[in-house]
Amino acid sequence: MKKFLTLLSALPAILLFAWLGCGGDKSKGVIAYTPQTLSNPFFGVIGDHIRAEAEQNGYEVLIVDPDYDVKKQSDQFDDFIAKNVTAIVLVPCDRLSVGPAVQAANKAGIPVFTVDAKCAAEGVKIEGHVGTDNFQGGELAGKAMIDALGEKGGKVLILDLKRAHSCVLRVEGFKKVINAHNKESTGKIEVVAELDGNGDRTKGYQSTADALQAHSDLDAIFAINDPSALGAYTAVKEAKRQDKIKIIGFDGQLDGKQAIKEGKIYGDPIQHPDKMGKLIVQLIVKYQAGEEIQPETLIPATLYTKAEADQDPDLK
Amino acid sequence: MKSKLDARKLLSEYGNVLVLLLLCAFISIVTLEEQSPRSTAAANRLAEKIAQASPKGANVIVLVRSGKGQQEFADKLKDALTNAGLHVPDSIVGTPRDARIALEKQTATIAAIAADNHMATFCADQLPNLGKAITALNKTTVHQPRKHKWPNFLKKENLLNVLKQISIVAIIAIGMTMVIITAGIDLSVGSLIAFSGVITAVSIQHLAGGGDPTTGHLLLGSAAGILVCAIIGMGTGSLVTLFNIPAFIVTLGVMFIAKGLAFIFSESAPIPVSNEGFAWLGRGSDLMGLPNSVVLMLLLYVIAHVIMAHTSIGRYIYAVGGNPEAARLSGVPVKWVLVFVYTLCGLLAGLGGVMEASLHITGDPKSGTLVELQVIAAVVVGGTSLAGGQGKIFGTLVGALIIGVIRNGMNLTGVEAHMQSVVYGVVILIAVMVDQLKNRSAKTGA
């Protein structure tokens, strides 16, 4: 017991040493980043490029993970405010309930920027947004679907994620192209089911397995991101229908790209998280310089199929 | 000799306080950073320094980033500079954009800029170029208050944050402590947070009938959320006692039911409450700058402590957990005690749900996910035995603080997220081990 007490009394000394030991740093400030989750590599890539670009511009970076929990994200905002950071980069866990946290940052004078997904709460000030043009990406997916199914058309399952606005836009863009196609062409493409894929492998697998039972003549699947597309592939393979059913994903994460190269997925409209991370920091640097900034920058998605995958040096 | 024994007794009862203190000290060390003071004294010192470097009557601009308390700081600086015999033609509190526009307008020669740390960075970056374009600025020097070292963790604002952040978990942990002392468990509290929040938001919006809800509606809606969860808790307790089903199973079932109901009642979408006043409980601070949620938490802990330490129901709860058969034989109404603790746990989870909804001004069916595990962790780290029969209410508060302090410390220093999870696990294990060692040394020492 005595040892503990001695240790306790030694603490002020330790504190003093730490105070003496710390040198001043010449950083311009801290850019804090709170995405929806870091378990999705997409947000990790954005974070990596935020870090690279910020450090080049003399800023430190603080990255935290709220794990899809708005409460945690709000707590992180409080921590950022206590730390008096230069700017906050946010991917809202929930586009509405994150509002009060953003307001708190607004009140503290800390500029908030969003990347990928927007904040839709009322009475908040977002200085700038960088994201993918999800509607246009959905249109690309629609075009890819028409290519994949060819002349005769077919029956399609959509794996959606209704609580993410970005994914709703993807489905809307997809349907717009498909509807336009159906008006002009004889080979109609029919959406036979829209199920929740939860944006992950597990749910993507379950929903697809169920849909395969209900629709023995399914021809293709559009999944709103790579994890759910890969889950769908597992179900299709299990039913031994991988030769007949074409899958189109979204995002262009590494394992998604690999699956495209291996022919498991037909193609992806890919996002460019590297550009997003870079652009958002450039936006912050401009803001800090007192220049006028564009409130919204949308990066167009591009289509990525086997042809691109075969040229990709990042893949095995 | 006596004092030594007292210290030993104290440590064996509240051994986790030691863990908490060590943690606080450690986190203070690692969050030590340069701080920019905003006090009157700092403003005066800065003004003095600028006055020494500039001729009398020279023009000095005040430039600080907008934010809480920043206007006051700018005013202090302006007063101090004027008192020091300098002329302050412009005082800007705003964004870098505001600063640039204001600087570009200057025509008279500016000798110096008095800035806060953010604007000093802005000036260091931008002034060289601005100075070339605008003659008024080409000899301008920038000054900011002398920085001092202080841990971010120990800032008053941050300490209040930590208390505010743990308040929901800590309040529910009161109920959970009592449940665990009776050798039970309640896995449903996380789902009840979501359910209560949704019921509260739905009731408020329904009562208001499409219009803006009044304070009365807010109170009634919150009461509905809390009451419904208390009733669910009562149901849980009844199932545990009447059918003798293990609490783990009953509350697992209730967990799924409440989660599902939360999504059904909210139609899977968060329900915003259209009255900002609803944020009073979750975000307001009325009593001496203390957040309302923290005041509520402390109040509930005092009440719970009194109940557990000084009333017969408290003694019954310990007795039921220690040896239910002996308790029954000595006349303790075992079944009623069990129903009571589960009802209270449900009620507090309902209150937690209202607080969470208030925090976001939204009833969100997704909220509360896995919070039951945080609550259980707080209770266990607080020294309550899962075997029942022993535990201390304030120990649980310390447990919640330990977990909150670690989380805050890791966020302030930017510890990577998966590492955070590992650290949580390790700390839970260490805290429980220290507690066991204390118990052992207390027993052998006596």
C-alpha cells in the first residue's frame, strides 16, 4: 500500500518534468476529422489524404472514429472544441441529429467542413463540402447495367441503404437511366426487388440469398457499395448462379476492384476518396487564408470495369 | 497507526479512485499543450508589450477568431491598448475572410496587430503578401499573448465535457449497480435508451399536433418516455421473479423487443423535436455553469447512495444478492425487491433516453447501441461484483469516470480507434484486478 502512496506523491514531480520536457511546436494548428467509421476503408483513404495534404501545409491532423454513433460523434465535437482546433472535417453519422454538435462548434468559432455526406440539420453553418456526385455515379451504374445485360434486358435486384442520402441518390440516378432505356428499347430492364443491404457484407449476403429464393430468373444486382456487392456475390456463388447473374457495385474499394479483376463484379462507378481528402484540406487552407471558397465541390464518379482493373498496378 | 489503517480501509473500499487519479495524472501529462490565455491580465501584458515596441498613438488593429468569449477578449485588448496610449482604429472578431477584408481596407499605417493564436497564424501566413500589396501593412508586426503550458485535459471546459459525456451512462449505471448487486443483469438498457427517446419525441410531436411544442408538451412527452421504460422494467422484473427465468435471458429478449419497437414507432427515421428548449436537459448549463445533466447525475447519485446505505430497501438489495434464501427466511420480500430494482433500472434507462434525445433534439432509434455494455463496464470497474451481494454506488460513479476519462484522453491525443478499444479492454481488466487485490489485502490485513 505504501508503494501506491509514494507513487501518488511522485506525480507532481512527473508533471513538472513533463512540463519542462515539452518543447514548443511550430504547427499552424490542428485539423480534426471524424468520419462515420474507420472500419470502412473508404473513410480511411480520405483520412490518409487529409493527413498528407494537411502536413504538407503545416497543420497537424487528429482522426477519431465514432463508429456510426451520433452520440460518440457529438462527444468528439466537444473534445475538439476543448482542444480549440483550427477546423473540423465531418462525415455525419446522421445528417439530422449531428446538428446540435455542429452548432456547438459554430458557437465556438470553429469552421466545420463536410466530406462525402452532407449535414442536413437546420440552423448549422457548414463552410464547405466536398463529395462525390452520387446521382451521376448512379447514372453510370445504370449505363453499366445496360451494357452488362445487353440486348435482351432482364430482372434486377437493388441492394440499397435508405438511411444514407448519398446512396438514395445513387439509386435515383440508376433508375433514371434504366427508365429512359426502357422507353426506347425492347429489351426491358425490370427492377424486381429493392432490399436493404445495410452497406455491409452480412446483410448484403442475407438479402441477396432471400431474393434468389424469390426470383429464380434474376439476371443482375446493383449494390450501392462494395461491401454489400461482395456479400451479394457470396450468395450468388452459393446458389451456383455466378455465371448468369451480373453484379454492379459502387465505390471502388481495393477488394471491390480486386473482385472486378477476377470477374466477380462486372463493374463499379468509383469514387475518388484520395481527391476528396486532398480537396477538403485545400479548401480549409483557402478558408484560413481568408479567401472566398466554393460552398460545394462535387467530384464526378468514373466507371471502372475489368478493362481498367487489368491495367491497375495496385491489384494482384 | 490508526490513520494508516483508515487509509487502507479507504483504499480497499475505493481502490478504483487510485486508478482514476493515476489516469488523470497520466492524461494530463500527455495532453500538455501550449494554451493561449484570454484573461484581462493577458490582454494587459500584450498591450504593454506592443506599447513598448511602438511609438505613442500608433495604430494597432485587434484581430481574433469568432467564438465563445472572443468578443469579450477583443474588447479587453482594445481597452488595454487604448489605455497604453495606442490608437485602435479597427477591432475584428470573425473568420479569416473577415480579417482579410478588413485588412485590405486599411489606408493609415498600421504599426501592429494584436491577435489571438488562430489569427496570429493567419497573419504569419498572409501578412507578407498583404504587406506587398497594401502599403499600410508593410511594416506591421504581429503580437499574440504569451503562451503557457497547461494540459488540455485539465481545462475547466474539458472536465465539464467529461462529466457531461458520462452522465447518461452513469445515471443508468445506478440502476444497473442495484440490479447487479442482486446478482442479476440488465441487457436491455441500451435499447431502452432508443425506445424512450423515440417515444418521447413521438409523444411531444403528437401532443403538439403539428404545431410547435410548448414546454408542457416537452415535459409530458419526456414523462411518457420515462414511464414506458419503467413499465417495461417492471415487466422484466416480473418475468424474472414469477417464472424464475434468468435475468440474462429475459433482458436479452427485452433488448430485441425494445430495439424493434423503437424502429417501428419512429418508422426507422430519426424524429426531430421542433422546440430548441428540449435541449435544456442535454445541453443546458444553469447552476453555476454546471451542465444540467451533470447536476442531475450528482443529485441522483446522492439519493441512490442514501437509499443503498441508510434505508431498509438498500439493505434488502444487498441481502437478496448475498444469499436470497437466507434473505427470504429472515423476512425480506425478495420478489418485490427484484421487481423494484428492474423497474428502477428501466426508469433510469428511460431517463437516459430522454437525455440522449435532448442532446440531439431528436429521438433516434439508432441511439443507445451497445451502451448496455458501457454501463455494465462502469459498474464492474466501479468494484461491484457480478456474483452479487456487494458493491458501492459511488464506486460506480468512479467506474464511469474512469471509462469517460480514458475515452476523452484518447480523443484529445488522437489515439487510433481500434487501439482505443484495446485500451478499454485492458483498463477494465486492470481496474477489476486492482480491486481484487485490494479486497484480498484488506481481508488478510484485518
